[in-house]
Amino acid sequence: MKIVVISQPLPPLIYGINRLYTEGWLTEAIIERTPDYEKNPQPNPPLWKSVINNFRQEGITGIMAGIGRMAERRKQAKIAKMQAMEQVKINQEYFNELGESLLPDIPHFITPSVNDSSVYEHISRLQPDLLLIHGTTIVKKHLIEAVPLALNIHTGLSPWYRGVGSVAWALINGDINNIGVTLHKLSSKLDGGDIVGQRRIIINENDTLSSIKARLHIAGIDMAIKAFHLLQAGKNLAFHPQNESQALLIRGFLFSDELYKHLHWLEQRGMIAKMCAKPSRNYYFPIVEF
């Protein structure tokens, strides 16, 4: 069975590619490296230059505002450093170093966009039996229709939480009992294709957004491998249509950096442990066990 994975160069996604390859499932990987990855952050000007520029433009008020902006930049830089250190720990704890970089012998193709014409042409030449999407931008219809079967790993419980930031929204909502991952048929609806299976993970008081996402990505790859085994054995996958009336959240594009700051604030103050003790919703959404 010829399987192609389209993903991005992030540790949980690199882990998925490497694991599928080492377990003998992967034919080729297509890496979507969007322009955001190529941007180099511009160094901030020295403090004294900022103070002078702000004074020239806005006087004393400008100086005060500039000092406030500098403090915020330093705060965000400190948070980014902490998150980078945590990601190293997560990679060691959950991914056994498989999330660090793509294994050197994996056949791969790099593209700036999953919907670039070169991807469609590449897929047409390869003619895979199955296309697995894992953490890319939205895939357009022409690519979905280029393969016999396309599946997607979504780190959220569809139809309730769909789109970008599903885990983060569930945490902000305090909906600790309804965090999970969905393996579904790829469709033109955002994370809205027929469901193959789902897994809910139990959140503990020491979890963070990074550790939760790591566990979800691992569970998603586990489900994909289970589906591959069934298909290789000549069995059909059961597909379960989603009930659109149950959708709670399909608004990923509204998720912003400010909300991620708020989520970090919740983590730092031990709010995840408090959510575990007293979730906002005691009801467990019914899922398609797999």
C-alpha cells in the first residue's frame, strides 16, 4: 500500500512522519514549509534609540508608552524561551527524539503550500493509495480528489471542536473532559469529513498545552496506523457522518496571539489543575471509539 503524508516541520508532526517511516508505512512525505517559517525576526533597536524616537514622535507620553512596549517585548521573549525549553523536554519525554528532525533517508518533497500546483503534479505522478494530512493549512478539493482516499488527523473532537486552536479553545472554556483527537475522511468542510475514529485523553493536573498536544498527536498516529492495518488486511473502514447541528466551535481563524497569552496565563496560575478538579462541563461528548 502506497501512503503519502503531507505535514509541516513541527516536532509533533515530524515525530509522526518518522514513526510512520520506521514502522514501514510511509512511501513519501510532503513537507509544507509556509513563508512564515522563512521569516527571520528583526532585532529590536537598542533601548536608548527607542526612547529618543518615542520622545521625538510623542514627547513624554511617547517615552512612557515605549517603556511599556519594551517591557511587554521582554515579557514575551521570556515566555518564548520558557516554551522552547518545555518543547525540548516534551520531545525527549514523548517523542523519543523522533520529533527533532526528519530522518535522513525519508523520501520527501518540500513545498511552500499544500495547494501549490507542484504538489498536485507530484501526487499525480506518485499515485498513492492513501493520503494522510497531518497539521497543514486547508487542503483544496482538487487535491482531495486526486487520490482514492484522503484522511486527516485533527487534534479536536469533531463536530464539537473544529478548526485551528481546538485544544486551546477547550482549555479556555474549561471543557477539560472533551479534549481528544479525530481521524476523519478529508472533505471540503473544515475538519468536517466522515469520522473513522476518535480518542479522548484524560488530562491531569500537571499537563500543559504542549504536553496535551503531544499526547493527542501520538494518539492520532496510533489511530492512523490502526486504519492502515485494517486496509492492508483487505478490510473496509467504517465512516460515520458528522452531525453539523452539534458543532460548537468552528472559528479557528478568530484564535489570536492574545488568546495564547491568556492560555499561558492560565497555565502559570495552575488553572488546568483547577479545571481537572472542577470542569466547566461534566458531560462527556459521545465519540466514535477506535
